[in-house]
Amino acid sequence: MAEVGKDITEYLKEFHTTEGKAIKARELCVLFNVHQKQLRNIVSDLRQNGEAICSSTYGYWYSRDPDDISTTLSRLVGQVDNMQKVIAGLNRILQEVQDGQKES
């Protein structure tokens, strides 16, 4: 998968360098013959290794523009915040279920 990640990075750097030129995930999947889950994992690995791959509802693009990177960071932080709320809700439900089983 590392080779595919390198290819995706080079492709984005060459053809998709602004949000206005973003490419949808499904199009990248077709181009690089990967499933969407694989693509998300590849993009995650690339970002962790310092590649400035930005994303929005318009798709993915490569950018060294601080505004693009900040916007992507804000969106990701929002997703994390939402996941934390989901986890808290499920933890409450789990506790209720476990407490209910103890009472039975």
C-alpha cells in the first residue's frame, strides 16, 4: 500500500492542488483500484507522515496553504468531538444495561 500512497500523493500534487480542483474519494478509488476504507487508511497514513492532503465535502487535494490545512484540521477536530459524544452516549447505555442485568 505504501506504493499506492506515493502514487496518490504525486497525483494530487500534480492535478488537485486547491479545493476547487478537489477529487472525490470514489474517483480516487477507481483510479488507484482501492476500496474507500483502504483510501481513508492510506490518506491517514500519508497525513501522519507529513503529507499535506486536505479534504472537504468536495474531495481530496494537496495543499501547502495554511488556510486549507487549518480548515481540514478544524473539520477533523469536529469529527473527533462528535465521536467522543457518541462514545460517551454508548458508555452511558452500556452502564444502564449492565446495571439492569445486576438487578435481575
